[in-house]
Amino acid sequence: MFTGIVEELGEITAVENLDDACRFRLRGPVVTEGAKHGDSIAVNGVCLTVVEHEGDEFTADVMAETLKRSSLGALAIGSRVNLERPTAVGSRLGGHIVQGHVDGTGEILGREPSEHWEIVKISLPADLSRYVVEKGSITVDGISLTVVDAAADFFTVSLIPTTLALTTLGIKQPGDPVNLEVDVIAKYVERMLGDRAVGEGTAR
């Protein structure tokens, strides 16, 4: 489990395209400290498994399904990525519960800078809009953010200077894709209420 608090901006140093997958080599001095084979690291919000680790770099395999459902397929050598290690039991939950399981992708639609923050508008797939509410939580490229405005096909987030400086949202421009993970609690509530409705209907 992750919390959506990005630990560092990493970099793609190599890309190996396989028949039905892709292998990335990534540089991240912070997240590789103490890393070993089989550990999990979130890359732009996608939970990946460390295959090899050497110095401040690690490799991770990405299967075709993940490439199809996320924006990782658009990464190339030199691409900057958000990196986060799993949260430790007993540590503070700085963001919200993040699984690293991307629900879909959005696109940066626009940026509105101001003196102390920046509003970013992001497109929202139709099948995810019911999970996104004003002042609710959403994960964008692995970053835990609070929704400012929520519409049927887009939402906005307000970014402070720290977020702009330390994550990919500081450099992404209109047209760039982003990974989206909605609040898992909303999905569980929907499922439970749906099952209850079916049960009540059957009882009648």
C-alpha cells in the first residue's frame, strides 16, 4: 500500500521492448536505498516489482495489460517519473490509501497559474466520474490530491509550489497523459450497496 506522497522524481535510463511486455531501468537514489529483488515501488502511481537493483538504479517489468491501462507505455529514456516506496506499518498516512492499481488515464487539459498555487484541469473517463467528488481524494500519477471541482468529464486540482517542484505535475503540459486511481473506499462502498440492493430485491 502507498499513500500518494511522492518521495522523489526519478528518471527512465533504459527501455527494453519485449514481445508482450516492457522492461524499464529507472534511476532513483532515495527509493533504491535498501531495495531488493521483489520489492514494490510505485512508478507514476503504478505498483511495479523490482527485478534487479544496482547502485541507484533498478529494473522493473511491465506487462502488456499494464501498458494498455496506464500511461507507462508513453515513457522513454529521459522521462521523469514519480517514485514512492510502500508505506511502513505504523508510519503516518500523509496522503490517502493508494493501491498502485491504475483505474484509467486522463489528459492534462489546461493549467491556470497564480502567485501561490496552480490549478490543473484533467480529463476524466466516463466510467470513473461517479467516484470523483468535490473535496474527495484522487491519485494522479501517484500523487495524492484533493479534488477542487468535479464535472462529468473533467476535474481540477490545486497544486502548491512543493508539488510543482517535486513531481511530474510541475512539468506536464496540456495533452500529456496521466494515470488515475480513484479512492478505493468509494469502489468498495458502491459494491456493498449494490450487493445489498440485489439482496433486498431477491427477498421481496
